[in-house]
Amino acid sequence: MARMPSAERRRQLTEAAIRVMTRDGVAKTTTRAIAAEAGVSLSVFHYCFESKQALVESVITTIGDHYVTVVKEALRPRETLEDTVRAGFQAYWDHVRAHPDEHMLTYELTQYALRRPGFEHLARRQHEMYGEAYSDLIEQLRRGMDLRLRVPVTVLARYLAAMTDGLTLNYLVLGDRAAWTGVLDTVTAHVASLVTDDVPAAAPEPPDRAPR
Amino acid sequence: MARMPSAERRRQLTEAAIRVMTRDGVAKTTTRAIAAEAGVSLSVFHYCFESKQALVESVITTIGDHYVTVVKEALRPRETLEDTVRAGFQAYWDHVRAHPDEHMLTYELTQYALRRPGFEHLARRQHEMYGEAYSDLIEQLRRGMDLRLRVPVTVLARYLAAMTDGLTLNYLVLGDRAAWTGVLDTVTAHVASLVTDDVPAAAPEPPDRAPR
DNA sequence: CAGTTATCAGGTCAAGCGTCCCGGACTCTT
DNA sequence: AAGAGTCCGGGACGCTTGACCTGATAACTG
């Protein structure tokens, strides 16, 4: 087999693992399956990775970076604010529809990390990255167009992250048989209303708060 | 060991399995662990259940019913519409905070079902039940108070289901360190705005039309 | 050239898994 | 009391898993 530096071999094994996980699920992804997918012997696996956990760690960070890239690609400034939000959601949604397994994998890995003691931080870091990605996006958009927010950036970012998470998961379970367009339209309108173009908002929104 | 009819034994084993799954995760839940938790020998397990899959099937439906009950309990008609929505979210959220493992389990089981060929329908049925539960809730609320919807019931129901799903998952990952109150307030206001209180009198909230 | 690095096939190992069998004990009928 | 049906327990079987090892071989590196 083609010889290559272990760093590259590590990358190759990581990608092979992602393919297997995407295809067969995390539970069925054994070291042997990964090695076979990468076309190398099992010994090479242990030559490149201390243990299976080390490989999984590599997979999680790689997948996470990939996911953030997808989200950032989705949202680009358009003509109007409404268009921007709508196009962003649409782009993201198209990606979900095109690569459902990939998104499913992120959920699986999140749970895998949450259950494995000492791995929780990976799941947490990943989701914090999602939030930051949305925050960056909003900030960038705010500079591009001239707009004001009715809610703090962090709140909007978290809202978007949780929202897309929930919608995606529900799509993965229910598939196309459900009428998602209506839901997406509702969400789009809502988000657009939270990010006002100019309008001197009638509702400042902060008043009474019942601290739990 | 106390002798008991297999039907009851089945129920007992199902509950034991739920306890183990909640505590240790689905992946670590073995037939031996379940039997030990129930305090019976391994053979009793296979006397009561054809296979482990049959047990899991029982677990999924049981957990699903339980979850729907929680959601239905959460939303009860209050004084005003806003109060009703807020109290509903609050009750649900309190339940999540009190029993995070339980909610985590529902996500795990969903994925387990989605990955196991021939089990997808269980995950699907469960999520459809969530949607129906919300639909029922909305209908019931609509009869109780007099209100109109700005969006179809199914859309609102799906939106609520996906929303709570996403928020819950994010809470399970990030925990209390994130500021969820802001997000919950935003969502509450949004949902309340989708379900208009018919009475236009004494509007405490700012009217959505801009007076010149 | 020698030395380091990467690969390979093959096997071993302990642990854990789902499943199954068989003998005994209990309970209900007759 | 006897028999049939039901429940329980211990133990074993066959398989997979992650981890590790050995020893040989090929390829870069200096």
C-alpha cells in the first residue's frame, strides 16, 4: 500500500471513520471497519492512533469544523433583510435535505460525547462553536447592512442554533412527509422581525422580567 | 425471587431497562444489566421477551407515552394567553431541568430506532405523537379561551415540537451556563403573537401598527 | 550505505455480548 | 395427590470487540 506520513494517514483514517459512521452509525463503527474502509491493516490504525477514543476525538472536531463551515456558507448578505434570512435558511435546509446522514451523525456524536466521561467538553465546545458561528454571522451582517436587534446578539444566536437543531432533528425523523415550508416561513418571518431593518421599534422589549 | 405473571414481569423489566438506560446510556444497557436491575436472572429476561429488540420496542413506546404526558401536563389554561404560553414553557422547562437524563434518553432512543432497520417507524410514530399532542393542546386551548391562529394548527404544532426539541437538546449539552431565559422569553413572545387573543380591548402590549 | 519510518499479515488475549438449554420449583387445576 | 403449565436459576455456547504483539518488509532520509 501507498506509504504516507502518519499525519496524513491519520487524516485519512479520520475520514474513513466518518464515512463508516455516516453509513452504518456510530455504534457499528469498529476499529476493524475503519481500517477496512481506509484500505489499511488494523495494525496501521494502532500505529497512528493511541486508541479508538483518540480517533473519535479527531472525528468529532473534524465534523464540528465541517458543520460550522456549512452554516457560515449558508448565510450571505442579499438585497433585503428578509431575503437574506430566507436565503440563509433555505441554503441550510437544502444542505440538510441533501445530506441527512451527515447531520444525523452530528447528533450521534453529540450523544456519544455526552455519555463518555471525559468527553462532555467536546460536545459542549462544539455547540458553543455553533453559537459563536451564528454570533459572528449576525455581527457581520449588522456591519454589512444597517440594522438593529430587538434582542441581544447572544440570545438571537442561541435561538438560531437551537431552532435549526430542532428543525433538523425533526426533519431527520419525519422526513418530507411533514409540511416544513410553513414552519420555515414562520421562523423566517420571526427572525426577520427580530432583526429590524431600521424601524424605530415600538417595543423595546426589556421590561418586566420574572427571575425564576 | 417473588414469582409473578409474565405480563407484570415484562412491565418490571421495561422499567428496569429505562432506569439503566437513563443512568448508563443506551449503549451500555445490556441484557445482564437489565436483569440485574430488575433483580432477576438472565433467563427470566428471555422468558419474558423474545429478544432484546422486543424489550427495546417496549421501552420506546413506554417512554414516548410518558413524554407526551409530560407535555400535556405542562400546558394548562391560565388567566391570559400570554400567561398560559409562558407557564406552559416554564413547566416544561422545569421538567427538563429536573430530569435531564430522562430527556436525554428520548434522544438516544430516537437515534437507536432510526439506525436499527425496521425500527424507524417507532421513532417516526413517536415524533408524530408529539405533534399530535401539541395539536390537541392548541385545539383544547382554542376552545377554552376564544382565540384565532395566524398560522395553521399543524404548522404551529410542528413548530412547537421542533422548537422544544432543539432547546432541550441544547440545554442538555450546554447546561445552565447559557442564558436561556432570554431565549425562552423571545420564543414565548413569538408563540403568543402567533396565537392572537381575540380581545382587542386594553391591549397592554404595543399594537403592531405604527401610529403616525 | 545505514537508519528511521511506515506498512503488513497473522495471531493472541480478556472481556463482554445475546442467546439458549435444562433442571428444578412453584402454582393452579382436576 | 397428581399432573400440567408457568416461572426461575445457573451455566454454557458462539461470537464480536478493542487492544496488543511479533516479525518481516518496503520505502523514504541523510
